[in-house]
Amino acid sequence: MRFKVIDKSGTVDGFALVKSCEKKTSKNGSTYLDLVLADLDGEIVAKLWDYNEDLHPEIRLHSIIKIRGVILQYNGQPQLRIDRIRAATSADGVKLEDFVPSAEYTGEIMMAEIRRIVNAFSDEQLKKLVNALLDEYEDRLLVWPAAVKLHHAIRGGLLYHILTIIRLAQAVSKIYPSVDEDLLLTGVILHDIAKTEEFNLSEAGLAENYTADGMLVGHLVRGAMAVERVGRELKIDPELLMCVEHMIISHHGEPEFGAAVRPAFLEA
């Protein structure tokens, strides 16, 4: 953790991400907060003793806070005793990326690269369809993670996930000229786009849990529905639209892994 020692007694001062926070009761009946604080260097257990909701600020999960306290040893492990605590403000000049696992590129850089690839499509219908959906989802795509816990569960992880598969698809298309590269890339770009409706995000840009829509409908079906809606508005050829929808609802491969149907053609 990047705390700064500010006096000879070992008092430290610094900023941290609230990774977890529980209100508990001590043996003497007083209330305290049991926290895990983190930055990109690691994490530490912290205690805020004698917690009083009227005196202390609300501590929100995945928020950035400023603390002052002393690091002690408890059962052979470091533990931070918090003496002072407040929420970080814009005046502090701290960057979210210093505390939250994030993609190595900004959302804006990744989106610009994906747009460049789409605008190079020779298939004008697919170019129009993908750009329209990117327009609709762009604000969320710039920060959205790709998962709650599994692959690319980081800030900006969804675009990073898409971009890495784009590179794989481009390489495959060079090796196998029979692949319809524009169609394959369309499937890659759109396959997880409805994950932006599947998670609830914390203010730090991390997925906290699944939405009701995510649990009851899911991103495969919701993504195909978005393609159907936008494609009809743009008057995309129905058979081409059906192929894109099939790629989305089959991209988990097997029904036991969540696919609605198994992939039925090469690009899928």
C-alpha cells in the first residue's frame, strides 16, 4: 500500500480503495467498521473503532477514501487502525486508475481503434450496423468490465476483451481466406455488447453483481435483440441480420455453457 509515514510514531497518511466494509460489534458492545483497503500494490485489513454514523462519513464500497492511522501487527499480519477518514474529492487529484485494476489502454483509445477497423469494412451494411450499435452503447463501453469475477473483470475490461479477440480474428482471417472477415469481426465486436446491461457497476467501474435483466434474460439474448432492433431500423438484409444474431446467441459454444444454439457456420 502506498501510505506515507508522517511522524515518528508511525502514523501514516494516504488514499485507498474500499474493497470491503462491514459494520460489526466489539466484545464491549461498541460499533466498529471492519474494512479491506486496496491500491494497485496490494491490500490491508483496517479497523475504524468506535464508529458513529452521526460523526463519521458514510463509507461506500469501491469508493476512494483518505485515511490517517497507524499500522499495527495483529496475529502476525499488518492491520491499519484508522484515526481519521474522509471521502476523496476532486481537489485531491487522485486518479481512479491508481487504485482500480484497469485495462492497459483507455476506453477512448480502444474505441478509436475499433472504429477504425469497422470503418475499413468492405461490407457497407455491416459497417452501418456495427457503428450504429457502438454509437448507442459507447458511453458504457468506455468503462465497462467484461465480467464480475472471471476474464477481464477490470475497469475497461470489456473493450479490452473485444480488442484482443479482434486481433485473433484478424490473424485467423489471414490464414484462412475463406473466412468472411467482416462478418467474423462483426460477431467479435457485438458478441458481448449487452454485458453493459448485465452488471451493476460501482462508482469505481467494477462489476458488483448481476442486474435482474442479466439473470433473467442475459447478454446473449439481449445482444441479439439489440441487433434485431437496430438492424430493422437500418433496413439491413434480413438474412445477414440473422447470421449476426446467430453468432451472438451461439458464442458460448454449447447449451450447458449458456449458448442458445450451437454455432452453425464457420464464422460463428
